Amino acid sequence: MLRAVPGSNDIFPQAKEYPFREPVFRHIVRTAEEVLRNAGAQMIHTPIFEQLEVFQRGVGLTSDIVVKKEMFVLEDRGGRLLALRPEPTAAVVRAYNEHGMKVWPQPVRLFTWGPIFRGERPQKGRYRQFHQVDYEALGLADPLLDAEAIALMVRIYRTLGLRNLEVRLGSVGDPEDRARYNQYLRGLLMPHADRLSEESRARLEANPMRILDSKSEQDQAVLAELGVRPMLEFLGEEAQAFHEQVCRYLERLGVAYTVDPSLVRGLDYYVRTAWEVHHMAIGAKSALGGGGRYDGLSEMLGGPRVPGVGFGIGIERVAIALEQEGVVVPPDPSPTLYLAPLDEPAKIEALALAEQLRPRVYVEIGYTPKSPRKALEDALRKGAQYVGFLGEAERTRGVITLKHLQSGEQREVEPFQLHSLFEE
Ligand code: HAM
């Protein structure tokens, strides 16, 4: 028997694990959609694959996704290299440019949700196909948009009922600030290279900042011993002023946050604002979501200068946090009417009647004839309000026997009466 690939999951109502229960998943998506639409963002869906270059240039050659070869790359028949999207931002910026959104009133605020693919080692909360809600505000380099994005993200979590959140806000500065910081880190860490993990040693040249985010205890011990100065101390004047403005705006909005002076994000495109939202349930090294500003991304994709800021929310991670906090997801509605055929000829009668009622009423039917007692059990299990029996006796009199399950009250009704009964 064939099975799903490790790190990929089926999402359906009876799934054992909370993140893969379809109603939970749907609740998260719908809540996010409501919050974002209410804020005027428009939905976009980009393809789940793009030319490899979109992501290679987008997320950057020193990002984990590229360095650790986490992209799922495919070759089409023409020998073109494609990649399953390892994150949506580069694709959204590609679409913005391709459809000339730069001439629209700015900012253009878009959101999307769907599957994301990263070839990581699967574990709880870390999958090879996972799902994100993604929001992007493009075309305006104003700290107001950074604050709005953070506030919207927090609003989504709060509307879902999450409480134990921590917003960690940092700044990765402008590219020249980061270059200075990387220079500083190289100088500091080079003499101790032999004590760093292999992965960190490899990063020393291209992107030493990522070493700060290393999960290796050995690396963290070296960093602690050296007393590394944080990125925030290396901000240029403009990046510093921008960061302070974002902080002031968040205070004005009443959005709680902590400044993380050495926040590091896994993607290369970030400039200035960067943040992550953490939750106790998920553990120290992984986040419920993250975001930041990426003013240079469009140019990396061969487009014009298009500043932007946005975030991604890990849907499965949010589900794990909801479970941990004991948040109950609203149950799906149950049927108003369960129509139970008691013999073979009644099957099509039940379906025909259901078809008539269904545009307005939630009707389920029994697919195999059963005894009234068994049919009643089925109706109860489905949580139906009414059960309607259709058998030989009903057929000869042109009626159905209708029972209200809560009161037990039972009567015969003619099919045309059902419309008015349920529409009240
Ligand atoms: P990211 O931090 O790479 O950002 O991913 C966002 C969120 O996706 C993470 O915080 C986490 O909740 C979830 N996530 C990441 N990897 C996995 C995985 N393997 N399994 C399950 N969940 C995962 C981005 O992707 C950026 N595009 C966010 C952004 C939008 N920045 C600006 N605009």
C-alpha cells in the first residue's frame, strides 16, 4: 500500500493530529481572510511553481533554503528549471511587476494562502509541505505599513483566541549596515572558526549573521563567550530612525512587542524591519509566523524599485498553538434533516426530496435502506434536528414521517410542507 511522502500530510476532519484537522485548518484560513479583507487587502493566488530563478534570486543565495538545498526543483520537458514555492513573497512581487501594479494607487496590499514546500527534516511543526497565510503591502516605504502589518498579524492570532504570544521586533538594517555588521562578525569569529559547527564555519564567509541563529549548542557557547554585539547597534541613521518610528507606531496602536536586538531571519531579502511571533507551545527556535521589509526584492527579480513589507503565518504551527491553549474551534453545522429510506424504492425518493430542499436546507440522506431504529441512530450520530422516514407506508400515502429528534415529536407531513417548515 502506497503512503504519503514523509513531511507531507492529508488534511481531513478525522485526522488524529490537530494541525491536519480540516475544520481547524479552515477556521484559521477563514479568520485570517476576514481580518485581512476587513483591512482592505485583496486576495491573489500565484502558481505554486515558478521559474527556479524567481526563488533563487528572491530568497537569496545565502539563505537556508538555497544553502541547504531545500528547494524542490523540477525540470520541464523544455529543460527549464522550475521550483515549488519555498515561500510566497518572491512570487507575489513577481506578479506585481508582471501585471504592472506599480501604476496602481500605492500601496498595493495583497494576501494569499496555500501550500509551501521546503525539503527540511520533518518533525512536529516542521513539514515539507506546509501552509501559510501571507500578506504583502507593496509600493510604499513607510513605517506605517510595517506597524500595520504587525498589528494585522497579531489581530489574526488574537481573533483565533491565542494569548501566549510574543512579538519579537528587530531591524536588519540597510544592506550597507549589514555589510558592516558581517565584517565585524567575521573579524570576531574567524579566530574561533575551529570551534564552530561545520555549518557555521561554512557561513562565516558568505553570511556570518546566520551563525547567530545557529541551533548548535557549541556555536551558542562560543557566541556567548565572545559577547557579540547585536545588529541593532550597527544601524545607520536612516534605518535607526525607521526602526524607532515603527516602535512608536506600535505603541500608539497598543501592540505589545519586545525589541530583539539580534533578530535574524532566514531569508536574504530583508532590510530594516524584521519580526517574528513566538508562542510557548512551539518552542524557542521556531515561530508561529514572521515577516519584514524587503525594499530591494523587486530589483533582485529584474523589476523596478518596489518597497514592500509583509508576513507569513504558518497555519499548522498556529493549529498546534490553538491545541496547546485549549481553544475550541467552532464545530461544523450539523444537518437540519436526515432523510432515511426504509426500502430500496425509497432511496431515489429521498435523494429527489433532498435535491429539492438542498439549495436552502442542509439535508443528508441515508444511502442504504435501514430499519427505523438504525436510521434514527444514524440521524442522532449526525446531530440532525429532524429525521424523515420514507418507506412503503409513506409512499402509498404520499407523505413522509417526520420526527423532531430533541422533543421526540413525530408526525406525517406532505413533502411540499417541508419547505415552509424549514425555511421559518
Ligand atoms: P518564514 O519565516 O520563512 O517567512 O516562514 C513563515 C512561517 O512559516 C514561519 O514562521 C513558520 O510558522 C512557518 N513555517 C516555515 N517553515 C515551516 C515548515 N517547514 N513547516 C511548517 N511551518 C513552517 C517567510 O516565508 C516569508 N515569506 C514571510 C514574509 C512575507 N516576509 C515578508 N513577507
